[in-house]
Amino acid sequence: MTTAIFDLTGLTAVVTGARRGIGFAMADALATAGADIIAASASQEADGGAIGRRVRDLGRRFEGHAVDFRDRDAVIDFADSVADRADILVNNAGTIRRAPAAEHPLEWWDEVIDVNLTSPFILSQRVGASMVGRGGGRIIFTASLLTFQGGINVPGYAAAKSGIAGVVKALANEWAPAGVTVNGIAPGYIATDNTEALREDPDRSASILSRIPAGRWGRPEDLGGATVFLASPAAAYVTGVILPVDGGWLGR
């Protein structure tokens, strides 16, 4: 087996939420493996900012789009503009709102569901239809440990990420005969903006670290290898799977 089965040269990857954190690391890994990158985030600069510079430094092409993932029409427009060019779609853009369930504002619920579940489905629906017509493609969702667990004070996020597992399996069942694989990656506790509140709470941080067999918070770049694998020819027979990258959390 050679590294050729992980080679993405000549392919184009659409990565949402690529401006920072996990999405940045995913886009970086895909570009390192040879893919050109189309990035979309709510505040994505046209030139891509840091991720754009990184992709171009690797000798790949980069295209940036600012997309409000709360806005269904904006997501549809973006999806239609990239559908026929996307060989790989990484649905990573997301948001989180923290409040006890009994006090959780309904507008927060709506926002989290729209960004984390509805928008990825819209993108996958349109891009996936094009992939099916072309006879192949890779779709990867960023799931979560809360795809498997309920969490604390994040009912909308837990619902959305649990829903991602159902969408992954449903699309995988429909599109596998056309050569389109659909999978998810479930990051563990990764040091990003989304987990800042947990890391700054000494008790919660200590409790979380005590359960992670790897003994540390994850880093965004820890997601790179799994992303390249699921996007590559090496994963041609892998579909409908949620792959945890969690330092052993779920096995504890």
C-alpha cells in the first residue's frame, strides 16, 4: 500500500467553517494531500485570510465565500454555485449556545438547528445530487461526542449533532450505489473557541481531562488525518460511519 491511495491531487474540496479551528485544520490537511479548497464561513474573507494564504503556499487554488449559515436562501445560493465543482464536501460550520434546557431561548434553539443541521443537509442535498450524477464523491460531516451523548446545558446542539448521525446514514444508504460516500467525524474535546468556556472552568476542565485516556485536550490538527482518509480513495468502501477522534473518550 502506498500513499497514492490518500492522494487528492486534482480534486476540489468545499469546506465550511474553514476560517479557524477544526475547519481550518481540515482544509489544511486536504490541501496538503493535494486538493484545491473552496472555503465558506460567516466571516470568510474573499482572499481567505490565514487559510487562504496557507492553501496557496501549498500550491493549491483557493476560493473564499462569506455565507451566513442561518440564512437558508444564502446557503442554497452558495450550494448551487459550488455543486458541480465539489469532489469533496466537508460540512463543518457550526455554532453552540449554552443555557439550561428549562431556560434555553427558543431563538437559540432555532439558530443552532439551522446552522448545525439544516444548512449541512441543504448543502449535501444539492452537492450530493451533482455527485450522484457524476458517479462519485465524498461528503463528510463534523459530528460530535454529543452525537452519542446528551451533554449539559446544550440541548439544541445535542439535538443537532444527534440528527447529523441520522442524516449521514440516510444519505449513505441512498447514494452508495452511485459511488458517493457519506460519513461523519466526531471530534472529542478539542481546544477551540467552542470549548473555551469549558476549559476556563477549572472543575469542568479537570473532570473532562480525567476521562480522556490520551490525557490532553485535542488539537484541531488531530482531525486532519481522519478527514483526508474519508475523502480519499482509501475510504471507497467506508460509508454511513461516524468516526470518533476523541483521545479514547467514548471507550472509557
